[in-house]
Amino acid sequence: QSLGFALPSYHQVILLGCVMQLLAIDIGTRLQHILVLDSEHGPLRLTMPSATALLARAIEAATRRGEDLYLTGVTMGGGACTQAVRAHIHAGNHVYAAPEVALTFGDDLDAAREMGIELTEHGDRPSGTVRLELRDLDLSAIEHAFMAFGVRVRPDALAVAVFDHGVSAPGQDDGDSRLSYLTERLRADPSLYVLAHTRVDIPERFSRMRAVSMTTPLMVPLVVVDTAFAALLGSQLDPLVGEQQDLVLVNLGRLHTLAVHLRDSRVVGLFEHHTPRLTTDLLDELVVSLVERTLSPSNGDPSDGHGGLVLDPTPGPVSFFAVTGPRCDLVAGVRHVPHSAASRGGAEAVGCWGLARAYAHLYPDSRSWIEPMLLAGSLST
């Protein structure tokens, strides 16, 4: 039976006399950048070690003590903790894990077994082992960290960035799988929001993103975004970047680099590469090939990069280049002198501000309180 009026949305309900708070967490290889956007007090930012870095320290300590490990929790980012697990097993210690946890180490249980991880049923903890919990996101720890300074963090909205290759088909390289998925999605929606998802529409292939969703309160609206795309969205809040209609944006992460060519906010080409294998000369060459439309799907050697994608074959010229990310040192000496993109709070905060943009995009009812803070975020300080 009709009530005779439209029910208000979630955001409209809590806007009725309430202070709104968005918690944005950009989880990287070594660090996690945390931004609290509060409609009453404005933005507050905190930078702490990432979960994989903290877990690696705990594993290394167990290695020194010669302890066997039982890994529980959910799928999370590998990186440092994967290296620590390898070293732990190599030292002669045992590592046990439930299947969903073992997927942390390559999205492939066979790869986990080859590493020497011994699979167990969830909750079946072998005797004499030390228990370590895996999760990318620990909201309780974040709340306690802010509370130490008298700041109450009880978010009405959550936005989290993680890098997720996605589960590959058997025998398919994870870089090829990611590029194939990006190609399909960008042909349908050539925007930087292509890898931004609400809780209910995270694709099955993204096990890490789905695990993040599992570790957040169900009643709080959530957006999960790929870290590289969050950084590029945030870099557009830089006033000089934001006024460009035709430009190349590059995010130089510690492990992965993403470069996109944008025309009128549409992605017309991109490439991804493994940052540790990039040199300044190679980066220069790849950016030129992106603009000139001479990219190959594999960037030459498939083992080096995820690949390149051309959506619009019309070549440049492009007169504006911008970079962001922790490995901006790689651009020293490139022929196209880039602009260093930053939002309010500096380059380290761009991913968090990109998360705020993604949340406002996917939850339009939130724009009335998020967009004024985004406008403030566009002022570099």
C-alpha cells in the first residue's frame, strides 16, 4: 500500500539535524592514509603503516622465535606479508591457513600450496601455533587512534581504496586478466569511476575488495575503489589539473604504475606497469607511446607490464602531464616536464580525496555535504 509520500534516502535521514562524517582510507603497500571528512569540523588526516606491513613485522618476529603460525581472518593485500611468509617457511617453520585466507598469497590456492602453506578448515587451529589475523581494514584501531586526540570517529559513510588484480582464470596471468577486465569495463564506461563499487556491486572477481566489505558494518554505506583510480580522481582536485581538457595523468605507486590519457574526462588510452621495473627512460617511452597511440597490448614484454589499451586511436598532441604517487622520483629527466598533482593536504592525500569523489558519485544524495568539502579539497596547501 502506498504511503502517499516518498521515503527519504539514508543520507537524507541522517542529514536531519546531524553532523555527517565520511571516513576515507587509502591502503597502500607500506602506508595507509586516513581522512575524516566531518561536516562540522572539516578534514582531519592520519598516516599509519598498512596492515600488510604490520603483519610482516609480526611474522618476522615469529620467525626469529621459531614459531609455527596459524593465519586466520580474510583475504588481504599480499606484498610485504607474502615475502615474510616465504622467509618464515624457508627458515623451517610451518604456516597454516584457511583457504579464504590463503588467497592472500596470489588468489590461487595452488600457488599457496607451492609456497609451503598448509591449508586447514576455518577455525581448525593446529596445536602449538601462534594465531595471526589477516585483514586490510581495522576500524577499531582507527577509532582508537583518533580518540587518543579527542576525535570521535563514528562514520556515516565509508570509502576504502585497495589494489586488487582480481581472480584470474586458470592459466591466465593476473596482469592480462586485469587488462581484459579494464578493457571491457572502459569500453562501456570510459571514466575514472570504472573501478569504484558500492558494497552490493563489487564484482565476484575482486576477492580483496569483497573482504574489505566483509570487515565493515553492514549498516554503513560503503564504496571500495582501486587505489590507482582513487589517486587519479583525487589528483583532479588540483586546480591546474582540474581545468585541463586533454591531459595525461600518471600515478606512480610503489608496486604498480597507471597512466591514463583523458579527453573531456573520458579515458581514451592507458597503460599499467610494475613500478620496480620502470626506469625514467622507459616511463618516458611509454608515455610517448600512449600519446602517439603506438602502445601494444603487452608493452613489449608481457612480464614487465600489465599492458596498454587504446580506446580512441586519434593521437595527441598533449601539452599537459601530471603525476602523483610515492615514486614521483622516476619522472626526473623525462622529456615532458610534469606537474606534480596535489589536493588539500599534499600529494599523500590525493587517494583519500579521490575516495570522497567516488562516494559522492555513487551516492548522489551525499553530494550536498561532501561537495563543499571537495571544493575546499581542491585548494592545494
